Amino acid sequence: AGTRVLVKLACPTGVRGDHLCRTVYWYGADGQRYAFPNESVYRTWFADFSGVRIVTRGQLAAIPLGGLVTHRPGVRLVKLPYVPKVYAVDRGATLRWITTEAEARTIAGASWHRMVDDLPEWLFGYYRIGAVTDSAPVFRTDAIRQSAGDLDAELREAIAARRR
């Protein structure tokens, strides 16, 4: 496989949805692969699976695992399953708590509640908490999405943010 492509293993006939062959990876410009933890995260970056290349186990094993891909900034809102707080996803895998429903409407529109993904608790550690949206400059999902750049840039920024 070349760099900056989507890769996965071929799935044997009849495997379940949670089989390892279902995992799609971003093979980044840094020569590492980054796993999409679920389809919700994948779909914030890509509309379909048409660009995914099938690789062998040996090819996949030869690419070092760099980490996980997080939600694309400005595309979806997220929340933890048992916590009522809703967060906007900003650059660098930064979560910004949306403190009111009115703020959610300002950020994501009248149907904001349809844009919320449950974030598995085990994935929460790949994000960091930033300033709340009502104390930050006006947070607009379309502007954030446009400024987020490509997946390689977002991965670099998220990794750098976690090191701070």
C-alpha cells in the first residue's frame, strides 16, 4: 500500500460485524496506520467505502500502528453515553462543552440533536477538553470543518495537542 490511503484486510465469508477484518485504517503521510474506531467516526471523514484498498495481513502488519482517528472537527457533535453533556468537536480532537440548547442551535442548527454521536467511553481519552463554547469565540461548525484540513493535518494536530 502507498501512503495516504484507506486500507483493510479482506473479510472471509460470513464473518460478524465485529470481526477484525472490518477495521479500516488510514495509512498516513507519516508512514503509520490509524484505525477508525467505528463507522460513525469514519463517516465524518468519508462518504462511503469505495476508496478502501484490501491488503494482506503481512502488508498491514508492516505498517506501524499510530493510533486512532477521531471525529472530523465541525461535522458531528458528541456525548458520552451516561453523561448529559454534549460537545462540539474542534480541531486537534478538542471537545468543547455546549452548555445550553440555544448554544447548540447556534452552533449546529435547529436539528442539532440529530447530529449527536455517542462517544464510547474508551475513546474519550483520545480527545481533550477545551474551553466551553460560550466562553470561546463563536464556534461555527462550518468554519471549523473548513479549517480542519485533511486527515493527516488533523492527526498531527491531535497528537500534538495530547502532548501539551
